[in-house]
Amino acid sequence: VSETISIIGAGVIGSTTGIEIAKGGRRVEVLTDPDETYSAHKGGVGIMEDQGLLPPDSGPLAFIDMKQVNDTGLRAWHQLEGSESWQGIVARRKVTYLSTDPDKDTSFLGDCLPEQNARRLESEDLQAHLRDAGYCVGASFETSIVNTKLAGEQLRREFENFGGRLTKKLIRNYDDVPGDGVIVDTTGLGRRMFLGDERIWGKRGQTLILKGDHGLTEVLSAPGEPISYNLVPIDEQTLLIGATKEEHDYERRADPLTRDSFVREGARIWPAVKKLRVFEDRVCFRPMADRLIVQRFVAKGRRVIVVNGLGGGGWSVCFGLAPYIASLAIAA
Ligand SMILES: Cc1cc2nc3c(=O)[nH]c(=O)nc-3n(C[C@H](O)[C@H](O)[C@H](O)COP(=O)(O)OP(=O)(O)OC[C@H]3O[C@@H](n4cnc5c(N)ncnc54)[C@H](O)[C@@H]3O)c2cc1C
């Protein structure tokens, strides 16, 4: 009888890796923190991009073809987009990038624009409005939007449907992991906490869900320092504002000052935000380190594989990495 493979963390990497292992018929258990204290996928929104995903220094991953990782991730997404069970979670949306810096207009998209089929903004009304609000006109292209919280829940269900076992348990040490099979550590920011890995630090992300007639039909995305804003229409009555605060901050509660500044900045980009009701806000953490880490070592006799898929391109990278990590775990 083969040993059970244990995965710590039911984020996007843990769940997709678990699905890949379970599909292959191996016994696999995912152990995850019931309180979700440090969880990136609770953020509420993810924008899938096929550019900007390559880590500047691929470090321990140099032997992996990152282009292939990205392609696999995007293929998985496109399959999900076409699948009925994911309807309402993933949508194709037009994204408009905005900038307040005329020199940065579209340059941050670099050479990827032609590949992305990107075009200059077409709507003159929208262009005029954005200029009035102090933004220079950016670029606009189609991308995938995902409600990451719902998608995370769905991935866990899918893992269980494939025969995987999901256990709610906070792991404080590798000794807490039952059995003696290989451990796949996908705890993201949590890893900093329980192993004291100082290279992993957090950016706090806060997301507001607003209710009311907003009239926005495409995603507006305003990159900036220290905060980048995304305005994402979920449906006619629901608008989401997501942003990541660029600082180390392990305080978890939603910050009213941050919320107010999101509403103010959101209203600057899209005035209808002012008359909307704040329905909910969420806070989560986005782990940041060397952008992508895959490590293998032995801890007290247990074989451990550590994976952290980090940064703005996290989701598609994570989807792409899952088959590779699953193959490492099965072979270990
Ligand atoms: C505001 C915000 C916006 C973002 N926007 C985008 C975007 O537009 N596009 C994009 O691609 N990516 C985006 N990301 C990044 C993306 O969310 C992450 O890259 C991705 O979720 C990382 O997946 P993960 O599985 O590594 O980590 P996580 O989703 O954090 O999963 C880790 C899991 O491990 C669990 N865990 C942690 N410690 C322990 C422990 N000790 N014991 C048991 N369980 C534990 C956690 O509870 C969690 O469930 C954003 C992140 C934030 C915060």
C-alpha cells in the first residue's frame, strides 16, 4: 500500500496539486488552517494574465520551463471558463489599465501588448472621463477575472470529489502531519509563521464589495504605488474594489482608513462608487518572496517539498505548477 501524500494548505497550489495527485489514484490528504489566518486566495478577485509572470530571477526553478508553466496554467483556466460548474466565477472581461503618469501610459505592459491583442481605449466618453479624473489613457485588453474566494472553495470541493481527504487543522510543525509519507508544504505566507522563513513577507490586500447601480461594464485597473486599484464589475448590482497595500503588515482586520481611501480613489476613477453601499470587506495576505520557490529536503526523516507561488501572476502560475509538483510528490 502506497503512503498517503500530505499537503499542507488548501490554497490554489495545495488544492490543484491535490487534485492532480488524486486523479492519478494516489491517497492524498490536504491539511488546512480552519481560521485561514494567512490566506491569499480569500482576496476576492484575481486577474489572469499571460504576461509578467516570469520571475526576474527564477532561482531554484531555473530547471523548469516557466513558459510552459504559464501556458499550462492558462490552458487550465480556459478549460474552466468553458465548464458549466465554473460559470459565474470566471468571466472574460475587458480590462483597462490606467496610469497617472503619462510616461508610464502603456510602457509597463512592455512588449506584451501586441501578443495580448491589446488596443487603445476605444470609448471616447470613457477616455474623456478618465482624463478628467486625472488618469492618462492606458491600454485595454480582454482577460479572465476570477472570484478567488469562490474559486478556492470550488477547488477544495473538486479535490474531495476526486477522492482526496480535506482536514481542517493548523499545522505548527512538520511533526503535526500524520503518517510518514511525503509532505508538500503550500502554506504561502503561513510558512513564514511556522518555519520562520524570513524571506516570505506579506502585502496586505483589502477588497471591498459594493452594492447598487454602478454602470461599469469593464474592469478598470489603476497601477500605483503604494497601492494598485482594481475596479471589477461582478454583476449589474455588485462592484468589487481590490487593492494591495504595499507594506509588511500582519494585522488582519479590515482597516476603516484603508476602506475610506479605497472608496475615495474608486470614486475618482469611477464616480458612481460614491453612491454605492459598502456591503462587505475582506482582508487577506499576498505572500511575497523570490516570487517562486520550489525546494526539496528531508526534515526529521520526512521528505518535504515546499512550493510558494507568489505575486500578481500567482493564479495562472499556480495552476501551471500543480502537475509538476504532483509528479515530484508521486516520485518522491
Ligand atoms: C489583494 C490580492 C490581490 C491579488 N490579485 C491577484 C491577481 O489579480 N492575479 C493573480 O494571479 N494573483 C493575485 N493575487 C495573488 C494570489 O492570490 C496568490 O498568488 C495565490 O493565491 C497563492 O496561492 P497559494 O496556494 O500559494 O497561497 P494561499 O492561497 O495563501 O493558500 C495557502 C493556504 O495555506 C493555509 N495555511 C497557511 N499556514 C498554514 C498552516 N500552518 N497550517 C495549515 N494551513 C495553513 C492558508 O490558510 C491557505 O488556505 C492577489 C493576492 C492578493 C492578496
